[in-house]
Amino acid sequence: MPIPLYDYQRDALSKMKNGCILCGGVGSGKSRTALAYYFIRNDGVLDYEDIETDYIPMNDPPKDLYIITTARKRDTLEWEGEMAPFLVSGEKGQSLYSNKVVIDSWNSIKKYAEVKDSFFIFDEQRVVGSGVWVKSFLKIAKNNEWILLSATPGDTWMDYIPVFIANGFYKNRTAFIREHVIYRPRTNFPQIDRYVNTRRLVRLRDSILVNMDFERKTRSHHEDVYTTYDISQYKSITRTRWNPWEDKPIETPGEYCYSLRKVVNSDETRQTAVLEIFEKHPRAIIFYNFDYELEILKNLVYGENVEIAEWNGHKHQPVPESESWVYLVQYMAGAEGWNCIKTDTIIFYSQNYSYKVMVQASGRIDRLNTPYKDLYYYHLKSRSGIDLAISRALRDKKKFNEARFARW
């Protein structure tokens, strides 16, 4: 039978072209749509009237396929599952075709900078700034067909610079800045005051951005759960700038914010809130930031026959299969690149500084194939200065700035 695609995926497919950004919410099926684009670009047929025909293949060999994704998606073979309906695989003997298929992480992108005449899918957009990843991306884009997949393609115009250069809109970063960026005068470091000629920027962005318009069948319920904290210890740190755990002066904005957050996040009322939520939802994913939070969460008494598993920089355990479980996930290790349809609940034990990370984390349970209609997200926070400041940044879809908060 024909390869299954939703109507909104087919609509996006008709608008895609080399160098585009396929933009869809978390769980919208960007991977399937990207592979369908690769399939038809190599003369595969998605739509045909002969109901007795099971599959019309690509010309063999099609272009070599390189998928640059997150380390977790690579390790969990998620892309292999997406490729199965197309009879494509990175495993020898498992594919209908003789071309090369490589699935690797962004950390390894430099290895493929010399590849030519192939097709690249860049998953979970990482080409921001001017580092090694961007330089490798630009070199790849010059000699290959490519598309980008992203749920949050860019917060500022500066985020689009590498993609604009790769599409030939600008010669380099300097040319973009010269034409569009006005810096604030008399500052210690470059700060953007405003952008100019933004009509052109909007036109260029719209020419490469392909939005996947779909209506979710799920309803998301976000609830803020406020807890208390040790106000006297919090104020002591703000007044003295002293680290009470290491008994030394606080030296950086990062250490200052970390110290305040440790006071807030370690409070017993926050731990109690987790247990109260878990009583109502006996299968829950809990996102956290720091190792001390992990130790707290691992040592809570959730009840009898509750299985606890972890995904972080130290352990890569799968989601439990039991009737009652807790899955402890560190934001930076597991906010993207996997999904879970076995629960309807995520508890954010502490807030992450990045709006993009929070959106990606929320999307782990909001999938097209989830059996749940209502999804529950519990945001644990206090009314401390730092928690309120982080909440304001996330509300404005910005990244929390430690130095500005600490007034360093």
C-alpha cells in the first residue's frame, strides 16, 4: 500500500525545495515528511492509483543519504524506524537500495564536510553562530542537496545567518551584519540595538520556511505548582555572595545563580509536591537540571513497586514498562530526540533557562500517535527572585541571562 502521510504533510511536501527549513511543532512528523521528500527527489512515487501496487521504488542507487541528528535519536535508532516504510536502512542487507545511509550526531558533523553529491537531512537545527558546526554545515551545503528540520527555527535574525548564507542570499556573516545590524554605541561588548531593511529579511525567511500546519488532537494542561524556600539562606547569599556549600566567595554569575537555585530547588516542599502529583499520575516523566536534583528525586519514596529509570550524561536507560514508574530525565541530555506515549504527565522539577528546551521537553509526550487526549504538565517553582526571573524570560520566549540577573 502507499506510504502513509497526513494531508498537512503532503501539503508541506509540495512546498519543499533544496535548502528549505521544514518547520513543525514537536511530534508533527517532520522526519517522515523529510524522508518522503528525499524519496520523491530520487524518483520514488508516493501517490499512484493502482491499488494492487504495493511500492514504486526510487531509482537505484539513489543519492547517498546522510542524517545529522541528536545523539539520542542516533542511539535509539528512531530514524531507522522512520525509514522502514521507504525500504531504506543504514544496516547492510536491510535496505532495498545499494546507496550509503549514514545517521550520526551533530558532534560528528565535521567528519562529513568533504562529502559531495549526496542528500543531507539536518535534524533539530543546530546551525546557529559561527563555530565548527556552522563552518562544516556551510561546506556541506555548498556541495550537496540538503534540508533542515526544526520546531523552533530562530528567535532572532542572527539565528538565520548560516541558512541565509547557505542559500546564497549573503556572501558571509559580515555582509549580513553590514546590511542589517545596528549596534548600540558606547558598550563594553557588541550589543544589537535594532535590525534594518527587515522587509528583505522577512521575504528571504518566508522563501525557505515551510510550515507544517496541523491541529493537534491533544489538549495540553500546564499548571504552575508553587513551593516555598529558605528565605533567610537565600537572602544571605544575595547579600554576601558567599557559597555556603564550598565555604568560599562566589566568583561568577553562573555560580551565583546556581547557589540561589540550589536553595530553592532543594526545599522539602518541592519534594512533597512531586509525591502529591505522582499519587494522581503513577507514570510520570520528571525533567531536572542539576545532579543534586537527581539525587533528591532518586531518593524520594514513591511507593511500592515503582520502577525508577534515568536518562542523563551517566545513564541511558529506556522508559520503564511497569504499571507505575518514574523516568528521570536531565534537560540537556533528553529534552529532544525521543518520544513516549506511555504516559500523559511531565513534571518539571525545575525550570530550564531556555524557552526552546522547555518546548522540546514538553513535546516528548505530545505525539501524533499518543492514546491520550489530555496531557498534563506541572511546573514546580517558587516565588523567589530567580524563579520569577526565569519564568519571565520563558514567558517572553527568551533565554534567561545569568549575568544580567546577577548584575555582575
